[in-house]
Amino acid sequence: MLHEKYQSLVKTLHDCMEACNHCYDSCLGEEDIKMMAECIRLDRECSDMCGFLEQALLRGTPFASELASVCAAICESCGNECKKHDHDHCQKCADACFKCAEECKNIA
């Protein structure tokens, strides 16, 4: 099956989606939520894109390269924003985003 060649990326996408969802939820509980607004927005954007690409790869999309390029850009943006915050959930999310961005670039 086509998606078998993307098995590593599918796992990385899923892990990034989970990290972004956890960060999103945790950011909503932070004291200064206004300061976390961009982080929250990008967490949602990244989680949605990673989930979409994961599903697209599993169904054998012919647009893997194009979608991976967009996903890499979103993951990098989210990782850069999360890296600005000292919260553990943000730092873990940034790491997951950067890993995902690199793997997406490999097929983009």
C-alpha cells in the first residue's frame, strides 16, 4: 500500500497533532491567556493540518508532496511560536512541531 512508505511520517504527524492539542488545551488554562493567543491559534492550525495530512496519506493522496510542504510551513510556524513560551507543554509542542516539519520537508 502507498501509505506504508509514509509510515514514519504518519506516526510523526499523529504525535505532533497530539502535542498541539495538548498545548492548545493547556494554553487555555494559563493565567495570561492574551499572551498565549497566537500560540493557541497556531496549535489549532497545526493540529488540523497534521490530522488532515495523516488522513490524506493513509488514503493514498496524489498530493502528498504539496500537502507536506504546507504542513512543514505550518509546523515550523507553530514550533517557533511555542518556543517563545517557557511552559513545558509549549516546549514539548515545539519539539514535536520541528520534528514533524523536518519529516514533511523530506517528502515535499
